[in-house]
Amino acid sequence: MTIKLYFILSSLLLLVSCASNSALAEASIKGSESLQKTTNQASIPSKNTDQKLKEAKELQDLDKTDEALVLSQEASLEYRLALAQNERKTLQEKHDSLKKEIAQTEEKLKKMNEKLQSLKGKK
């Protein structure tokens, strides 16, 4: 009797864990699809990552949830990395532009101070 009960409980636990992995893989794929859309809207190339996500979907359809989960999480990380690198590039360009603007403003200030000093000297 206890062996039957143990077997039934083990089977239920296995079923629940498979179901939860399937749900987790599905959620991960949906999250990756959202990141894919954001990446595409930002015109960031992601062909290899798109392929990885496609493979994850195919594996999910074949009930290979563990492999699908791994691939979709990898795709998600790669999309996040691409977005972060793009944001860094944009911020670096803005930073460089602001540095140039500050240098020009400082140069103008220096010239104005020199002109002011020459005007003070004429009085």
C-alpha cells in the first residue's frame, strides 16, 4: 500500500514539475518575443538571437520544455544585452556632444573674459 502511495505521489510531483516547466518556458518565450519586438523597433540587428528564439518555440511545440526554456532565456539575455549596448552607444554619443559643447562654451567665456579685461584696461 505504501509503495502504491509513494508511486502515485511521485507521479503527481513529476506531472506538476513538467507542467510548471512548460508554463515557465512559455512565459520565457513570451518575454523574449516582447524583447524581440523592442529590439526590432530600435532597429538593432538580432538575426542570430531571432533564430534562437525560433528554435525555442519549435522545441516548446515538441514538448522539449527544458531545452526551450534554456534557449528562450539565452535569447532574452541576448536581446537585453543588445538593447543595453545600444543605449550605451546613444548615451556615449550624447556625452561626447555635450563635452564638445562645454568646450566651445568655455572657449567663448575665455574670449569674453579677455575682451572684458582689455576694456577694463582702456578705462
